[in-house]
Amino acid sequence: MCRESVRGRQNRSCRVEFLKKVNIIQKLIHIHVTGLRDICACWPGRESRTSYLYSMNTLTRKERERAAREADLLDRAYELVCEHGLVSLQMSHLAAAGEVAMGTLYSHFCSKEDLLLALSTRSSTHRMAQIRKAVGWDECTRMRMLAIAMADWLFMDEHPHYAQIDQYAISQVVWERASAERRIAFAESREPIGALVHEVVRDARASGDLQEQAFTVEETPFGLWTMLIGTNQLTHAAGLLEHFQIEKPYQLMVRHLTVWLNGMQWQPLMSPDDTALTETLCTRLQTEVFSRENDE
């Protein structure tokens, strides 16, 4: 069970709304990392930027201070993970690093599971920046779906600690012990990512690249997500894939995605046996879409 905060347990709906506002302020605090444009694109929910800015202004001074303190605690928690590893992360160590009392820390995160889910929620901003590049690529919808896969791959490669945190956060043992409020905040932080992927599916149907089928727009990318999560999980288990003689797992995943897209008759069809084409595609994505020069 979660420990009670100093002020007592708040109404669940109020806590959910407050967590939304906290996420907004934390993103604005980190404006120097992502830039205002990316932050606006990553805000949870479907309301306009103007309404979110308005809601931020409704926070009291104490709420703003609390949000800033939570952002600082998450910064310090991430630093501890980078320095000592995720398994070594302890609430007492975080309280000491953040120079707060244990009661104050538990008023923000009622358990270690809540803390892990909050850290994973924050990673949405970084992940969203890469996926926006993939969706914005001036190519056919099928190529953009493959670019989304590479966007996730690059996120895991560039942010290995967030990748590890994400794996723990959605594991059954962590997810079930985290509070409902944190689970809702996590899900809502992923909504803009899902909306972009659904946009590609709608574009594919509108252009004729993908015919109407039994799957809804929301159900169509499910195969993509399962392959991404499974590949990332297996790849980060050092030595496991090598034991089963699996080399270049991400390139292999692209070939499996090719089979999946072909199975849905997503045009233009490609051959999964053409490894040279797969290598060329990966190179194109790295130079045309995800090159750091494109960020300048």
C-alpha cells in the first residue's frame, strides 16, 4: 500500500489533474533541452497549447514550487540511475541527493514504482522528438512507418538509461504496484506519440497505400509496438541473442516489419530477403531523417 502524504490522500481526480500540470511545468523547466516547439508538441491530451498555458497560470505559488521540486527530484533520480544503475536506486538515496525529508519525497512518489513510472513518463519528450522527424519525412506512408521503428531504435541507443527505465516501468511487477494516478499520467504522456502514428495510418488509407481492413486505425500499429518492445527487451539482455546466433537484431527487426507490412498489403510491397535494400534503407534514414545536422 502507498504511504499517506503529510496532508493526507487527495481526491483521485484532483491528483490526476495536478499531475498533468506538473508534467507541463517540468517540460517548461527543461526548455533548454528540447526547445519550445518540441515541448508544445509533447503536451499530453488533445487540448490546445493556449489552454495549457492558461491552466499553468492557474497554479498557486505552492503548486509551482512543488512541481519544480518534483522536477528536481526526477533530475536527481535520473543522475543516480546513470551513476549507480537502476537496480541500486533507493528512495533513501534520492532523499539525500535531493536534500528533502523522506516524508516530502513520499508526498511526491508514494513508492519506488511511482518514481520509476514518473521517470518513464518524462522520457516521452525525448522519444517524441525522434518520432516527429519520422512522421514528417517526405516519403510514402510505408517508409514513414519504418522510420518510426528506427526512431524508437535510436531513442533506445541514445538514451540507454531511459530505455532500461521504460522496460522496468511497464513490467507487471512495477505497473501493478504504481498508483492509478501515475499510470494515467504515463498513458497520457504517450497519447501524442500514438496520435502521430495513427496519422500515418490514416494517410495510408487516404492515399490508397493501405486498404480498409478488420483492424481499426488504433489497432493497426499494434504489431509494430510489440516488435519494438520485444526487440528492445531482448537486445538489452547482453549475450542472449548471440547465444541463439542472432546478429544485427534491429536490421532483422526491419526485415520482420517488412513481412508484417506486406501481410497487410501496405504498398509498395518490399522483399524481406533483400538485405542490401534493408541496409540502404537504414542508411537513408540515418542521413535524411535522423542526422544531427538536420537538427541545426
